[in-house]
Amino acid sequence: MKNYITKLAKALLVVLLLSSCEDFLDLKPLDQVVSSNFYQTEEDALKALVAVYDVLTYQSTPGVSWAPFLTMSDILSDDAYAGGADANDGMDENEFNTFNIPTTSLLAHSIWIKNYIGIYRANLYLEIIDGIDATDDFKSRTIAEVKFLRAYFYFEQVRFFENIPLLTATIKGPSEYQQEQNTPQEVYNQIALDLVQAISDLPTSVPAAEAGRITKWAAQALLARVFLFYNGVYNADLNAGGTTVNQAYVLTQLEDLITNSGHDLFENYQDNFKLVGEFGIESVFEISHGDTPPWWDWGYPRGGNGNLAAQMQGPRVTGSQKWNRGWSFATVNHKLAQDLAGDPRFQYTILTEEELDGTLVKGYQHTGYYSKKYSSDAEHWGSDGQFELNRTCNFRVIRFSDVLLMAAELGSANAQTYLDRVRIRVGLSSIPATPENIYRERRLELSLEGIRYFDVLRKGLSFAGQQLTHSISGPNYVGDQQIFQVTFNSNTKGFLPIPQTEIDLSAGTLVQNDGY
Amino acid sequence: MRVNFQSLLITLLMLSYSGYLYAQAHTVTGKVTDSETGSGIPGATILEQGTTNGTSSNLDGNYSITVSNPNAKLEVSFVGYQTTIVEVNNQNVINISLFFQTTELEELVVIGYGVQKKKVVTGAIASVSAEEISATPILRIDQAMQGRTPGVLVTNLSGQPGEAPTVRIRGAGTTGNSDPLYIVDGMAVGGIDYLNPGDIESIDVLKDAASAAIYGARAANGVVLITTKGAKKGEMNVTYSGYRGIQNVSKTIDMLNANQYKMIWNEARRNSNLTETFDLNEIPKHNTNWQEHLFQKNAPITNHEISVTGGNEKSTYASSMSYYTQQGIIGGDKSQFDRITGRLNSRHEVNSNFRFGSNLAYSHIIRRGIASNQSFNGAYSSALNLDPLTPLYEEDEYELSNDPYASEPVVTNPDGKVYGISKIVGAEIVNPLALLEIQNAQTRVDKVVGNIFGELEIIEDLKFNTSLGIDMAYVLNDSHRPLFYLNGAQLNVEKTSVSKVIDRYYTWQWENTIAYSKIIEDHNFSVLLGTTASKFNFENLFGFNAKVPVTDPNHVYLNMATDTVWEARGGASHAALLSTFGRLTYDYKSKYSFTGIIRRDGSSKFGPNNRYGIFPSLGVSWVISDEEFMPNIHPINFLKLRASWGVNGNQEIGDYQFISVMDYSRGYIFAGGRMIGASPAYIENADIHWEESEQIDIAFDIGAYNNRLTATIDFYNKTTKGLLERIPIPAHVGNDPPYANVGSVRNRGIEMSFNWRHYIEGVKYSIGINGAYNKNKMIVIGNEDGVLPGATWAVAGMVTRTELGLPIAYFWGYKTNGIFQSQAEIYQHIGITGEVLQPNAKPGDVRFVDVNKDGVINEKDRTMIGNPTPEWTFGMNGSIEYKQFDFSMLLIGTYGNDIFNGSQRQDLYYTNRTTAILDRWTEEKPSKDTPRVTWYDVNNNHRVSDLYIEDGSYLRIKNVQFGYTLPENLQKRLKAKTLRFYVSAENLFTITKYTGADPEIGAMSSFDIAIDRGIYPQARTFRLGTTMTF
């Protein structure tokens, strides 16, 4: 019997010993890498850098609607309506279109979330890069790229929401969750600072295989766009950490770009929206989309790289050889069609229903016009995956013609030449480079590229009221005239509401924008 | 497990008494009988009170005893019966009838790592017997608890076969996973749908923390101990039981017919100054009643099982096989559950101090399901919202020769008929039959759960037990996406595709315990010490390709796909738990009892900062009625007071949440191709620790009328602290939130059960009523707004919230205050500063309440408009037996819960409506509760408000059964030991104010409770069944 007890005691001892065995419980993920010891090599840093770039292609956020920058800003503008299959389909978009945006708008929230994801990843990169074993050149170039990207995300965010928290480091814990909104001035100055620093460290050219990575020229052009908007809305100069970014400063940058970058206009205007023109000479900054990896997951479209805006804006057509089935969002306004009437760029800007082969299903706010620049055209069908999620057309964020027009607007000595270059390229004759003509040329040259809305806003609220309130009817409009009437709400100054969810989570730290 | 100690005791008693006393000898003879049946009781003990003089009755119940004097008292006892004392009073013949003792105080209750006599149990344990389990045709064993275990709320998720019901023991104890821990024959299992209910001997629910503490870190939501039928000594018994049944929908919803539909939508257009869409004079070509087409008629349900038990003195066995198949009332074989199970339990006695045995179960499950409660992709949701003008099948040649029929891959039925497509309603509302036609998902499970165990009695009363168990499953998920065109928004016209996922789950568990028990006079001790180690492993493989030429959607394999978009993924995870525990129980004469438990758990789910947790508990009980001083309060004959306190843990979060991992799904396409990026998947929080649930339980167990009436009343207060939640954090943090210990929830309640059993004049009957009250309240939420987001509905965004001071997942929306009857009322509806609150409203629109009194009606006015969780749940069962006939009935119900009726998509144009809309507000016939119809809903009448909230209380006749057992002589002629036939009806009748299809709506998640998105209703089932033993 005693023998039994001894044996048993031994057995139990083993079991008890096992229970203090740390190894048994210290389990690490089997199929994933732990983030705390990830950032070591240049290769790791490159992955972290790509993760920042990745956010450029986000056009939706999980659990929230599709809200591509391009589609949203054009729907807000007087270039396009909401559209969609029917009034239900485009309900959220129609709230944008009619400036009747609830603070709970999922589209606004989607934009808000997206940009802060980009900002977080950029801030994280700037924090981890110190500990990376990499060359100084690698570090200075990638830091500059990340600063550009951070500026890009902040610019989109502050242009849409005006009053936002400015974060230049990642949040370290719950005690830092609450962040007050900064003034627009503080945010824009940070953007300017990031861009000015980026300009000095970014390369002037990149190897062909790296096309798509940020160059100095992209930073200069973005700085000009930032300045024009800020100066237009707030009537002030920017302060980039002591460097005053004023009209002269920006113009100098643009002249440098125009003279030294090697960027130029395409011979054919339409190449800007074709595969042949991708990462071409006219593209100063371009966001890349594609069908790798082929994507199928409707629940998480941002995992793929397709251009969702192009899918949304395509005509709702079946049996067509030239157009794949789109969703007819952002139907183009007859107001734009009128302005472009007789302009050679009309046929490359607006897709009319007469051009369509196959069977067209007319959706909500059918105008007979669709965007031709970003659309479900055959050339950009993805070769793989769920076709709606794999459109391959890149988004040309800043084109050289925009650069020329910005330089002209900022009072370049070569203003007339610049304006002429833009017009002559499309076969138009020279007109005097008056501010009005330059501004009007922007509308014709850059329509349906996500630029118009902010160009209108920066001209002041009364101008915005004139332009954005409209009820023009077109020959092919379908539906009650009532659904084509848009009235700008100047109480909001054209900004979106701070998402209600964010206000609720802020315990009163975040303050809602005026007019909401 | 109920063990009859009868034979053992008889033997003991026979041995223990010896010798007779002969003084003033007086002999008494008589018969001991059962008070109810009148038949003799053999082996009853007849003792002269105050002496050791006694005898026992013979086989017929007759006895003879010589007592010391003619005035002696006889104490007559028998296990399971009330002990009775009679005065001899000089009589020579005394017949004694004994009352059956219905409290089953001698019965053993499973308490985890052992059993305990019910009388000395200090915790709150509710049990369900095999008999009760077999009363209803349940597919899953958890459904057997419904209505029978007070404090255990079982709500079927929907009527779809095989879906796991929502089980909440004493309320939702966490905002995370609130499911209880299931222990089957000592093995913690992940999911119990593999069990054949016919194999189950008992279910014992450990409700209070003190009882559950023996399972420490996983016990915060209660523990359900399931014991399978064990081996029995004796000759071989073969039992067949089976039934067949038919299922039909019990309630459909009255929808508008074609003319009413046209009239309503014309009116809506008119009210917005738009032209009318429909010509009312035109006779509609179709008037489709979608529900009529959707619901299957007489959907079959079948169950067959055979069990064989038997064995000799050394080895015993119990084995069984079963086959269960059930088709749903929606979708037929698209919503079907099939299960084949096999089981072998055996026990072997090697010698007097060593025993071993094993339990082994194999199950094969085939599950096909459809979305059972979904706004998007829900067949019933579409049936309720699709217009009646669309035909079930489009048969018009002209239509068929045009788009979309001519050019799109429209859906056809197996006979080639083309399903109609609405020209009016779009978005996610589609032809529900066509939607069902393209559902091809299927899950197949092969699962083995088993353990081997040995028990060694080292010295007398000291036992060592070891048990090694496994739970492994292969789960194969098939999915095939055909080409289809349901409408312009719901389509797949490019490529068919196929995907397969295979998951492998493997858990082992090794447990060792040492138990010592000792009786020293009236003191009864036992000590248990034990350890558990378990490890969970998971691995999976996923494959995908497109372009599958398919003729039979049920047989689609990856090899058939011809595209080149091959995709393959696979992952793995693991988790471990290592625990030591101890339990001390003590009782004095079964009158004063004490139980103390302590368990220390270590879990791989937590980081080094907080890896271990300690979970203690204490319980005491006092049988007051055993006290000398206890006065005899008629009719109470038994009274026990219990009190317990304990702390349990909950660790049900994903693995490794204390560290962040890299997400490689980032990427960007440069000119040279796509580069892979990586960033942390979420913010890191190394400090997460266990959720801790602390609970106090105070209870009375009462017996009265000779224990014909038994009652139990429990009071409890349960607080769970440190709730683990991915609490929403501001989006400007820029990454997904980590798990954090961020809240506390309190559940307080009362549970009561009353059971009456009686046997009178050949009629044996019983009635049981139980009820439970629970109040749930969040008492801490650790983020700034004190709010956890909840479930969303359709496109309206969030409709439930969890907020400080309010119950989990309450309904959130606007409050209304009637309908504006006139323009004057609109002008009178003003805010604090006097401005008109709803200037855009028209008479007939909804009056909303400015809840926060800030002078505007906006998002901030949303408030609590309902509570999905019942205040009261109750169950009632009754049974009656007379001669060969038996009858039983089970009623279940809830009270004080609300339902969010979101089955109507009022946010969409041209959807069909219930006939309730016929009572809408019109100028001619003003309504006080239903707003007018409009096209432009400028007043936003359909925003989420209390108009969507309905009283969800109900009382349901869950089961009625009527049986007939063949008389013995007939049974004998058929060589059967028992042979019984029965008919039964399930969900026969429901009393409720709820207007939707079914008020029983389970929780889709902790925050998504009782939202009706077009719930797949439960079937009304009629069955014919038999049980026969040979």
C-alpha cells in the first residue's frame, strides 16, 4: 500500500510541476508575426512604407460605405449628381449631393477613418525608422516619402472636415485617446512643413520599376494645391516651421517643377485616362490601382487594389463591348456638359448615353451623361477577380496641366504661355491669361477629377452658393425635376460633419462643425 | 446521475442488525405498501424506535416483528420513501403505507469531478433528466433546458434546423461570449451539436459561482454538465426509439395584396405631389403571396436510434447509434440538418480497487443553411418586402424575350421555370425562391469525442482518478457561387466560383484527481485535489478558383474549376490551459454542510503580466427542518437554507490578444508590380486579464405535503468585472482597438421552481412551474462616452447600444409621441426656446420627442426605447399517467422583453407592407399610431424609433405529448419489455402581442438580440413516435 502512495505522490508531483511550467502556456501565434519584434531590416521598413502607400488606394473602410475621394468630391461639386440604381441605392450619396448630410453619414465617417489610418501608419513609420538597420539614403528618402503621404492624408482630411485633431506621433495608450481639434491653421502649417521637408529630401526621378513612388515634383505640386486652397479659404500664408510659404515661395517651386522636372503634357489629352498614360510624363502624382491580387471579397474590398470609383461611376449597361456594367453613380450634370459644349475635351470627359452599345439601364438621377475619365471602360477591366473590385485605372491626382494652370493663377511671368500650352494641346486657340480665363480653364481641363469642388470652395462662399446651387435640366434627364435641384448650404461652409460616432467617443472633446 | 442505493442499503441493514430482545414481547405483523400503488414494498426496514431491534419486509412487503412492549413505536423506512413512525398501541396487525419521497434528497447530483447527495449540496444546480430530454424532439441537447431550468434562458436563434440556441445562465454575464461552458463526461467540449439527445442521462447546470468555481477560469457564464448514459449491469437490453414528423409554418404575416399595394404606393406618391405609378383600374396580372410559396408544406423530420446496454459483473457497456434528419420549413433541403452518431461507453472492474472505462462518440453532421435572420440576403425578408405584382415564375413570352431575362443568367427552378424578377423593388429585395435556388453552402463535420479513465482505490476511501480525453473534428465547408441575376443589384454574371475550407480542431485534456472521503460518526468529510492540462490546436486550409462548369451544384470540386485565379491559404492557432484545484466538503448529519473550492488557472490567452488567475468559492447549507427546535409547521416537512459566494473567470477572447501581430494584407502596386506591405493588425495591450465574475447566492429548498410539493427559491447577485472588449476608440488613433478590460455588468435575480407530484386512484400526475427574474445592468464602461456600439439594422446604422446604467444591447432610437393630427399640432410642438421642432412635418407625420430638450430633434435625442432581454422567463410542465395512457405538456414563456420589428424595409421604395398600413393616417380617417404614407419622407417618419419596438412577451405551448404503452400481456406476446407509442405536437400555440412571425429570436451576438430582420420562424411539428425495448 505504501508503495502505491509513493507512486501516486510521484505522479501527482509530475502533474503539479507541469502546472508551473511556463513553456506550456507561453504560446505565440503560429501563422503570424508579432509586431513588437518586426521592425529590424531595410526590407521590414520597406513593408512598413508600402503599408502607408496602401492607404492611398482605400476607398472604403470596414463596416462603412464605399466613399472614394473622387466620387465623393465630384458628387459634392456641380459636375455630378449622386446617381445609383435607384433612390434607395444612392441615398447616402444623395445626402452629399444635396448638402443635407447627417452627422451620422457613413460616407463621411469612411473618409475620416481612412485618412487617420494613413496618418497612423505614417507616424508609426517615422517612429520605427530610427531603429532600422538601413542606409542614411534609404532613411532620408523614405522619411520624405512618408511625410508627403502624411501631408496628403491630412490635406484630404482637413479639406473635408476643417476642424480635426493633428497627430504627429502614434497614440501610446488609452490616456492619449482623447485629442482636441486643432485649428485649420495648425493643420495646414504642419502639412506645409511636411511638404517643405519632403521637397528637400525626395528624389527628382525614380527608376522605371519604382514609378509610382513620390518625387520631389509631386511634393512641390501638392504644396501649391494646399496653398491655393488655404489661401483661398482662409486668406493667409502658410508657415512651414519658420519658412513662410506664400505665393512667391509656391510659385518658385512650381517654376522649378515646370522647368526641371521633365514633366510635360501628353500630346493626346485622353492619354491621361488610358493605360498608355499611366505613370506617364503628365502625371506628377498618381495613385495606382490594379487587379493584383485578384480580389473577390465584397466584405473587405480594400484588401484588393481595384479602383472602386471607376466601378461606381460606370454606366449601368449590359451586353456592351466597350463598357462593363457600372453602377451609374455620380451621373454628370448638364451644367458641365453645357460648359464643355464645343470644347474638344468634351468627348474625353463625358460619356453620353448615345455612345453606349448594349442595353442601358437608367438609374437614379439619370442625366444621359457619365464620367468618361474614370469609368467602367473595357480597357480597365481587371483580368481576374470579381470584376467590380478589380478596376485597374490609376487615379491621376496631380497632372502637369494642373501645375501649369496653378502657376498661371499664382501670377507666373509665363502665365500666358502656360495657359496657351494647356489649350493648344487640345487644339484650342490662345485667350488672354486673365484670372477669370485661367480659372475657367481649370473647370474645363480638370473636371470630373475630384478638383472642381475645392476650386469652387476656395473662391468664397457666395461664389460657392452661385455655382453649387443649380437646377439646370438636360435633354436626357429622367425623373422629376425636383430630384435634380441642388441648393448649397452655406452654413456648413461646404465642410462635412465631424462623424457623430467620433463625437460620441470623445466625451465632448471633439466639437461638431458649424451648420450641423 | 441518479444512483439507487437501495440494494446496497438493504444489504448493509441486513448485516448490521443481529439479535433480538425479548422483554414483554409483543408481536406485530403487517404489510408495508406504497401509498400510491398499494403494492407491497420488499426490504423496508421496521425498527423499534430507540432500539436496534428491527426487521425488514419480505418480497411481498409482509413483515413480522417482536417489540419490547405493546406501546412501542415502529419506525418504518425505505429508501426513496418518507420514514413513517406508528404507535403499536397494543395492535397485532399494523399495515403501513409509505409515501414516496419526491425531493429525491438521496439522489446524487453531478457537481463536477464527482457527485454529491442532493441534501448536502450547497450550490444552485438545476437538473434535467433523460425522461424530460426525450419529451420534445430536440436536435441539440441545449434545447432540453428550455423551460425546465429556471435561470437558464434558452432562446432558439431561429427555426432553422441545427442553429445553436442562445443560452444565458443568470443573464448575460459579459459583453463578450456569454455561452456557458459545456462539460460532457468530464471533457470540456467546443460545441454540443454532435450529441444525440437520446444518449444523455442528465444535464446538470451549475448556476452559481460557488458550484461553478471548480471550473474556474471558464465558468463565469455557468457550467453545463452533460452525462451520457452509462453502462448498466444485467441482461442485454435493446431499445429502439424513433419518430417521424411533419413541420409547417405556424403563423404567416398578412401582407398587402396587389390592389392594396398599388393603392398604398399611389397614395404615397400623391402625398408627395408626384404622379401616381399604378393604374388602379388595370387588373394586376399577378397577385403573388410570397409567403405561400416560400414555406414548405409538411417538411419532414425523422429520428431513429438504437441502443444496446448490458454487461456482467466485471464489464458493462452501453452503445448506441442514431440518425436524425430535419428539413427546414423554408428552403427544404437548402436548410437541412442530418446527423449520424455512434457511441460506445464501457466500464471494467479489473479488481476490487481498480476500474477503468471509456466513452467514445463519433458524429457525422451535414448542415445546409440559409440566412435565417438577415435584412440582406434573407429569403424571408425578401418574401415580406417584395411586391405582389411580380410573378413567382415569369411565363410571359414577351417578357422572357426581353431583358433581363433574355440576356442575363436569370435563375430557374429545377424544372426550368424562370423565376420572376421585380421591375419595381430593387436593392437587396429579390425573388426569395430564386435566392434559395442559388444557395449552395454546405458544412460537413466529422467529430470524435472520447476519453479513457481509470480509478484506483489506493487505500480505503482514497481514490486516484485519471482521465485522458480528446475532442477532435474535421469541418469541411463547401461553397459554390453560380452565375445568377436576381436583380440589377444582386447578381454574379461574370464567373462561377468554388471554394473549400477544411478546418481541423484538436483538443486534448488530461485530468488527475485524488479524492479522499471519510465518515467519522456523523461527520462526513471529503477532499478533492486535482490538476488539468489541456491544449487546443486548430489548423485550416482554404482553396478557391473560378469558372466551374457545373451541372450539379451539390458536387462541385476545385479540380473542376478552369480559371487561373487559384487561391490557397492556411493558418493555425493553439491555446493551452493548466490548472490545479481543490475542494473540501464537510457535513454533519447532512444537516450542516460546507463546500470550499479553490482553483488556479493558467492560460495562454493572457500575457506574462496576468497569466494566472485564482478562483475561490464557499458554500454552506443548513437543513433547518432537521433541527429539534424546528416547530412542525404544517404542511412544510423539509426546509433547507443555502448560501454561497464565489468568483469565476471568463477568458473567451481570441488567442494572443495581448500582443499585436503584423497584417500582411497591405500592398501597393508600383510600376514594377505589387509590393507587399505590413503594419500592426491592432493596437497592443499586454495588460489584459481575466474577466472576473463574483456571485452571491442565497436560497431555500422546501418540501411540503410529504414532499409532494417541492420548491426552490434562489436569490443571486452576480457582478462581472473587467469585461474584455474591443472597445471603440476614436478613429484618429488610426488602428483597430485592442482588447481591454473595460467594463462591469451586474445581473441580479430570483429563481423559483415549484413541483407537485401526486398519485391518486391510479392517476399519477405532476405539475411543475418555474420562473426566473433577472435584471441586467452595465455598471462600468471604460471609454469616454460610456457606450459600446451594438448591432446595426438594414441601412439605419446602429439600433442597439450598451451603456452605463442600462441593460446590455438595449434598443436605441427616437421616442415618438403620436401622430400630428393637424397643422396646428405641428406648430404647437415646440422646443424650450419656442421654435417649431418639426417645421417640415405635415399632418399624419410622426411627432418625435425632443428628449434632451435642446430645442432640436436630432441624433442626440436617441434614447432607450426597449430592452430585448426578458425580465421574467418561465416554464410550466405537467404530466399525467393513467393505466396505459400518458400525457405531458410543456409551456414556456417570457415577460417584459421587447422586439425590434425590422422585418419591414420602410427605408426602401415600393416594398410591400403588412396590412397594418391600411390603418394609416389619412385626412378622412386619421390614425393615432400609424403615420401617413409618403414618397419623400421629409419628416423621416421611418427613422428608428419606438414605432419599431413591440412587446415580445409570449407564452408558448412548446410541447404536448400523448402516449400509450401496451399492456404487459401484449408486450410479452411481442417479446418486448416495454412498447410505447406516442403522438406529439410542438409549438402548437403561441400567445403573444408580437405581430412578427415568431417572438422567439435568439442573440446573433452579445449586442444583437431580438432584432427581427425577417426571422425564420419555428415550425409547428406533429410527430408520431415509438420506444420499444427488447
